[in-house]
Amino acid sequence: MSLDKKFPSVADMAAGAAKRMPKFVHEYMIGGIMDETCVERNRSTLNEVQLMPRYLQEAQKPDISTTVLGQTFDAPFGVAPLGLSGLMWPNLENVLAAAAKQHNLPYTLSTYACVSLEEIRKSGGDNTWFQYYPSDTPEIEQDLLDRCKNAGYKTLVLTVDIPVETVRYRDAKSGLSVPPDFFDLKTLWQMVTHPTWSLTMLRYGVPQFRSLEKYYPPGPKIPASVKFISTHMKGHITAERFKDIRAAWDGNLIVKGVLDVGEAETYMSLGADGIQVSNHGGRQFDAAPTPVDMLPAIRQALGPEALILADGGVRNGLDIARMIALGANFVLMGRPFVYAVAAIGERGGDHVMRVLKQELTMSMAQMGCPDLISMPDHLV
């Protein structure tokens, strides 16, 4: 059976992924924080966005290409940063970076990915962005930024919405720890009963935070990584802290995790090249508003020329259209890409990107919308 018949949608890929991923991995991917109502609202608010079809307008071949920060992409979406991505599916980072390069889309590597920032450039090339969780140690921060520059990165995505460490109840119950403990009996049983994931993990090795391991204190890697993260990686970014990072990085700087209109204006006034409206996929604060709630007001405040990206709850090409109609220039997604690779394997990245492009093109043609800039005119 062809992939188009077996996995015609992201929903089908999600169902396939659930069968092949150990429970503690799957729970980490789909879950949120506390009662997980924010995850649910990300989807429900998107589903409520209506777009007006106009049948007198001809748009049989809509143009879905767009230019962001001087680079033209084939579609207005890309891969969001995924922490512990190599745990969700081994070698996930390289698979998605290579597929993004093939489809001319951006791929964003997380600081907490399981492939180093230098290695992923070999797969993704100039389509690769780096998502940065700051270190409070100036020498480490400067070295990380120098490594990004030396590796050829042009765009840094600074995440600001994790000021403190959080606890996710779903992960606590499923047995996930960070870094993961593969010798826990519950974890071992889940691995044994999901052999495809386990054999692939055996091929690529135990996941480590490869971009950070050079900074670990001496000793075994897992306890050393725990000590390093708790000691040196602090999430709270004040205005002064942001100014320091802006001064240290002379490339493009996108601020991820912005929801407040006033903060969006402040980041732009302090030198950000763009903001990413995001509630971290509903994973950090359960009472947070959704990107759908905040996008129109942020667009109105920043004006038509500002670069605004968005993520949160997007599962198909129609959702991409909805986000753009609400005011986003560009949309990032995480979970759909994990579903695809977990369900299909190495062909999953290519397949899901092709499906999303087709869905977006189909939706725009059905709306009578010839290009992305015309999308807000269809918002009901």
C-alpha cells in the first residue's frame, strides 16, 4: 500500500506513531502541563477559525512560496525546535533536516536535541536555524554563539517562555526522566514491547544533548548532563539579558514564546528581527492564551511589515492557512513531523511535508486565494 493511501493525513500518521513509540516517549510528545487544557485550546481555537471561500476569484495555482529574513522558501511553514527529539525517534533530527532541505523549508535544531549543531548543518545546510536556550555562564554562551556562527547559522531562535523548571504530571507517571533512565524496569518493558523503536535506538545510540556535552563536568555523561543543566542553563531572560544576547549575536534573531502585545513591541524595539507567537505547544503554562487568541492584536500592534511567526496546535495545511489569515507570516510545527517519522521511518519527513504543501495549496485554491498576502482578506 502506498504512503498516500496508508497515511493520507497527519491524523493517520499520529495513529501509526502511537503504535510504534514506547509509552513514555509518546506521552512526552503529546502531553502538556497540569490538566493539559492549553494543549486542547490550541486545537479548539484553531478549529473555530473560519475562512471565506470566494468562487468568482480564480486561484487554481496559488503561490505558497514566501521570503523570510532574506531567504525564499517553497512554503510558509517549517520544523519547530524539538527538545529530546532523538528520544522521540532515533535520528529524527537528521531525517527532518534533510527533508526540509529537499523541500526548501527551514528546520530548527533545539539546544536540547540529540544531534550537535555542527552535525545537523551537514543534513540541513542553509535551511537550518538554531533554537537557543541561554546559559547563565558567559563563557559557555559566547562559545555556543561562536560555534553557531562558525557552523554557518544565520538565524537564532531565542526561547523566552521557560523562566523556571516545570513538572509535567503525564511524564512523571509514564516514567520519563531527563535525561532518560533506560534501566528503569517500567521503561525497559516499554522498550521491549516496541522493537522497531528500540532497534533503531540501538543503531544510533543512547540520546545525549550533543551540542552541550563538551561543557559537562567530568564523570559519566548522564549524571554530568543533569548537573550541567541544573547549574548552567537558566531560562529567565530579562530585558537586560536580552540586550546582551542581541549584542553578542550579529545574525537574525527571532524571539520564541511571545504572547503579550506589549512584550512583542518591546522585543522588536530592542532589536529582534521577528517574534514567534507561541505558548510552547501548551507545555509550560496551562492558563496561557493561544496563538489564535493573540495573533490579531500582535499583528495590529507591530504593523504590516513586522516578521511574525506562530506555532501551536497546527496539524494540517488548512491550519497553516488559518494562522496566516490571523496575521502570521510563517508557521512552525513540531508534533506532526514526529508523527510522520515515527509512523513511517526515514521517508516520513518527505511524505508529511509533501502532504502539508498539498493541503495548503488545495485550501487556498478552494478559497479563491491566489497568494499568501491575500489570506487575511478571507478571514471571517
